[in-house]
Amino acid sequence: MGIGDKLIRGIREYSLTLSIILFITGLFLFFMSLFYWVASDMQLDFFKGLQEWNAYIVALGLIIFGVGLYYLYLYVKRWLFIKKELKSNKRSEFLKSRVEIESTVKHLPSKYKKRVEEKKKQLGIE
């Protein structure tokens, strides 16, 4: 197993945490740069150094915010789908969406893969 595999596995395990961190960091950078535009009229020495970088900080904040929001949306969407499918006790419904369930679980932390395996055993699917 290479470093890339370990990195991808780590990102999957902590995808919710990472997406929330990206979301909050993007919001912070965006609002910090907006605060600069408001505070730049006050002629504070601290903000003089940020003058050249403010446009980049706004763009970076929006990009990081967008990426964090996108991955947060994907995680919640996948989590709700798996949660709904695991609630069902009907073998036929599980079999109909088995391929989608297994492909979705690949993008979630390993605990959901274990839950799907337990559900398969419970329903007698191998």
C-alpha cells in the first residue's frame, strides 16, 4: 500500500471534518477581507500590509468556501442515502440498490462499509 492509498483513506475517514474546516476557513478569509474594506478607511497600520493582497484573499476565501460547501453537501447526501437504505428491512429493496449502495459506501468512512456488511448478513445477502 502506497502513500497515495493511505492519503486517500485518511481523507475518506475524515471527510466530514475536512469539509467543515474548509467551509469555515473560506468564510473566515472572505469576511476578513470584507472587514478590511470597511476598516481600510480607518487608516490602521495593521491593514496597510493587506492592501495589495485583499483581492486575492477574497478570491481564495470564496474558492475554499465553495470547495468546502461542495464536499459537505456530497458527504451529507451520501450519508442520508446510506442511512435510508440501512433502515429498510426489505431484502428486495436492498438488492435493487445494492450497486449504488456499494459505490456510495466507498466514499464514506469505513464504519459505513461495516454497517452495510452487517446489513447484508442480516438480510442473508453475500
